[in-house]
Amino acid sequence: WTFNDGVQHLSHILRGAGYRTALFYHQHEVMPWDIDRLAFDDWYAKQEGFHRPADTVAAEFASFAASLTPEQPPFYAQIGFGETHRKWDAGGVEPDRSTGVTVPPYLVDNEAARADAALLQGAVRKVDDAVGIILKALEENGLAENTIVVFTVDHGLEFPRAKWYLYDPGIETACLVR
């Protein structure tokens, strides 16, 4: 997790173009002790441990959004969540079986896999709720119409034969743009 000398992060490029840049919690670009290599104006939870609850991260962004006005220079906010990383029950995640449990077809469908999948579904629900808080904050502060929201991840599901492998489940990633 590092950049070679001369390589720029998106925050460098946008900051140079006049954007206010802010990092909210989780990032995988540099090691924690090297985080100053990133060009963020504002840091939230700069040196904290691996997990901070998604709703807390989203609330911090909501406070940041409330401090902005549509007349100010544009902003770039990078917001990261830890819930969908192992250990999925961190931060108060509860298993979610509300719409059934989906065990990926490349895993044995047994009670252990179902319990694991239910925890993942709970983690995804918690992140989804946090994204809802972020979108609501943009709307409430008059920023939604002129803000591009990109939701993406850096790897596939954290299951055996998925993350860390070049099988399809390891390289399938979410990417939503609004």
C-alpha cells in the first residue's frame, strides 16, 4: 500500500483543480503511517484503527456536508467503510435473514455458510443505510443536483475462492454512479 514517487492520487489532481478534498475513515491507498502522501484538506479518523461504524462515518460526512454551500468551490469526499471486510460482526452488525440467505454457488451450502452469508448481508445492509444517510445529507444541503456520487469497492466478496483470487467472485466489484 504505497505510491511510487511521482504518482498522484485523485485527491492530488482534484485539489490542484481547486476542489476541497476530504477523507472519511477507511482507505487502502497508503499505510496509516504514510497517509500524509494523500492530498486531503480535511481528515476524519486519520489514524484510527481498522473499524469505525458506518453510521458514524456517514454522520461525520453529514456534518461536513452541512458546512458546505452550493456557492463554495466543489468538493471531493472519499468515504470508506469497513463493515464488508472480515470480521463482519464488527461495529454492531447483526445477521440479516430478512429476505432469505444467499450462499454463493461456489461454497458448500450448510449452516456455517448460511450463518456467514447472513452476517455479510447484515454488513451490506449497514453500509446501504450509511449510504442513505450520505445521499440524504447531500439533498438536505442543496448539494445533490451538482454532485456526482460513485459507489465502488476494491475487491470481490471476502469468501474462500473469491477475494485474493482471480476467480470471477474475487474480481467482481460493485460500481454505481449517480
